Amino acid sequence: MHPGVPMVTVLALMALMMPLFSGAVDIRQLRQLAARHNVTCVLVFGDSSVDPGNNNRLPTTMKGNFPPYGKDFFDRHPTGRFSNGRLATDFIAEALGYTKIIPAFLDPNLKPADLLHGVSFASAASGYDDLTANLSQVLPVSKQIEYLKHYKLHLSRLVGGKKAQNIVKNAIFVLSMGTNDFLQNYFLEPTRPKQFTVEQYQNFLASRMFQDIKEMNRLGATRVVVVGVPPLGCMPLVKTLADQNTCVERYNQAAWSFNAKIKEKLAILRKTIGLKDAYVDCYGVIQNAINAPQKFGLVETSKGCCGSGTIEYGDTCKGLTTCADPSKYAFWDAVHPTEKMYRILAGEAIESLNETLID
């Protein structure tokens, strides 16, 4: 993508992905548009919402590389994705026409050619706060960015320094995290609440995100898509622990307020370093699906598909029976969305993204 081409062009390209989610897509047309604007690949940072299996290689209990995870993935293979199938970023990769999945950078089976189409550095249980990742012995964003440097080196060996630089410059960087900073850290562990009020912690997280994106920009990023935090209080696990049948307002308010701060920081980055950015309203998309499930072909939005659907996720979901039809469920386990919900998230978010930035 030429430095003078606005982010709207990228989003116009993404608009062409929309037919994918209704079952038909002109891959040729999409590829032509991607080529015309030099869109190279998708590089992903974050938590379990976008981790395709990096945690498989880490000494952590936060893994999803066993059944019933992957039940509806290719060959019914559990990869480490915390869902029954693919993630939203996988659907975006398929829509671009390059590959059906975005692989984990730490996957030992990763081939050199895979680097050209994009990889994920994300690590389940991570967050903007390094302490969040350290609590679960997973990759903090600082380490994910370090792996980006390794990626650039591997890419340079593959295609040469100049072309590698161009691939990174024209990539779409995706950041999707923040959930664990609240659920696994602030609302659970004693350290941060002693240091920060909820609002101060939100400011701290937003500042960390700001610095992370500046560092990515220093390493070549010019286009960044940030996914907002979902309505945390609507997760089955959160409702169970709060002994509520409805969404827990305190948690939703924390997510909503933090998302507003994310947008403020992106506006500053746009003005100060000329970053081309976009914000994905994950909160709104999931809230809409919960409030009007029939609109999305969903039936069950209050519990997950694995086990009782009210408390199990990760290790506690291991080997359990699952619901008959996950495509009718919003949640796969008590925390993570189903492949169907990720498909909705990808499609709906891209559509709203275009409406917001093109208007």
C-alpha cells in the first residue's frame, strides 16, 4: 500500500470479504484488489481470541490443544485455538485468498512460505499488562514484539531485506487483547487493585497499548487494527461466579470504559505518527448477538457448548461432552466464542468498520 493511500482503502478491500460470511466470495476479485494496494499479510498480537497455538510450546496450563477443542476444525484437529474451529483472524486470512488459517509463529511445522501470508504471535491469557501474562507464564506483548523481530529476520532470509521490509510495511497488524487484564488480573489478583482504581488501571492499559503500537510502528507497522474488549459481564463464567442469570454490569462497564480509552489513544497515534488505524467494536457485535440471537442464527447465548457451559474452559473442558450443534451457540466454553460467533465477529466487525470509516 502506498504511503498516501488511506486506511479506508484497506477497509474497502475488507468490505469485499463480506460475501465470504454469507457463503460466497469472489476470491479473484479480492486478490486483485489486495495486489493493487499491496496488501501483503496479517500479523496478529494478543490473547486467546487470536492465538492459534503458540501456547502449545510454552510451560503453561493455559492451552487448548486437546479435544473437544478443534471439534469442527479441519480434520477435527485440536490446534491450540480456544474454540471448536477457526478464529476471526483465520476467516480474514481466507477472505484475502492467501490461506485458510493464520498459523502460530511458534508452530514447529511452520514452513518458510507461510511467513509470506501472515502469522500470529498471540498467546492465550496474555494482555496489555505484562503482569497478566506473567501470572500464567505466557507471552507478554513485549515478547510477542520480540518474535516480530525474529519474523522479520526469517522473512529477510527468505525474500531479501528490502522485500521483507515492504511486506511488514504493507501488512495489517491486528491487536486483540484486554480481557485477561481484567478477569485474570485486576478483578482476581491483589497487586493491581492496590496500585490503581479501575479507571487508573484502564488508563495504564491504554498507555501500554499506545507504547506497544509505537514500537510496532518503529519496526515497520503503518496500519493497525485494534479489537475492543467484549462485554466481559456477559461471559457465562463471569455470570456463574457472580451468581447471576443476566450480564454483570460492573464488568461490562469496565470493558465499555476501557474501549473508549482505546479509541482516544488511536486518535492520538493517528495525529502524531500518521498511523492508519481502525477500531473493531467487539463489544457491540457480541452484545447484539446476545440481545437478538435469532438475527444471527443463534439459539443459546447464555452458556457454552462444552460441559455444563457455565464454568468450564481450558483444562476443565478437557475430554467433556459438548452440545449437539455448536453453530447455534455464541460460546464454545464458558469464556470463548464458537467458530460461528467468530465468523459473525469477523463479518459484522468488518462491515461496521467500513460504515464508520467510509461515511
